[in-house]
Amino acid sequence: MDGIDAYSPSSKFFRLNRVLWLLEEINLAYRLVRHDRLPEFMAPDSLKRVHRLGKAPVIVDGGQIFIESAVILGYLTDRYAGGRFAPALGTLERRVHDQWLHWTERPVAPSSPACDECALWKT
């Protein structure tokens, strides 16, 4: 099958949702492959055969492997979305966009030191 292979654990603890959402938005063919995590939440061998660290989410496009949902979103946007979902590369607006895209990967809670720089939690 042509298109993207998207790999995810079969659990509620995955960040592939936003990748799948973008794949749907840009109408790109993909195949979803789920892998059950081991009881210790370790990656199964089937996922390690795709990426040796067993990272998920992971996509494979034409033999190229991408991990980390923010990186995957950036790749798909740049390669397939035709400028619909991000400012042009090389612009200040794009750097700000990418900053916030990657910031969403940070675990942030009101008790987290990361919130010292987050005005959202301040009253």
C-alpha cells in the first residue's frame, strides 16, 4: 500500500491522535498499526522492529522513519499540506508556530516547575 504507516500502542496513552487528525485533514492515505505494550509498559518487539527504541507514535513514509508527534506533524505539514496548517518556512511566524507546537509536548501541571514560565496558571 502506498501512503504512510502510522504505529501506535493499543492504549489510551498515545499521542498519535493529533497525527491521525492531520492525516485526515490533508486526505493522505495511511495504515494504522497498533502494538500492545507489555505489562511493564515496555515496547513489544514488533514495535522495536520499526524503531529500535520502540518509540510511539512513529510513522514510516517511503522508508523514512519519524518519531515524536510534534516532529511528525511538522514533517507532514511541510511535505503534504501545501501551506494550509503552518506559516511559511523561514519566517518569524513559523518559528513561533513551531515553538508552541513543540511546547505542547512538555508535561505541564500547576505544580510543575515548567509552569513558572507559564502565565496561564497565574491569577
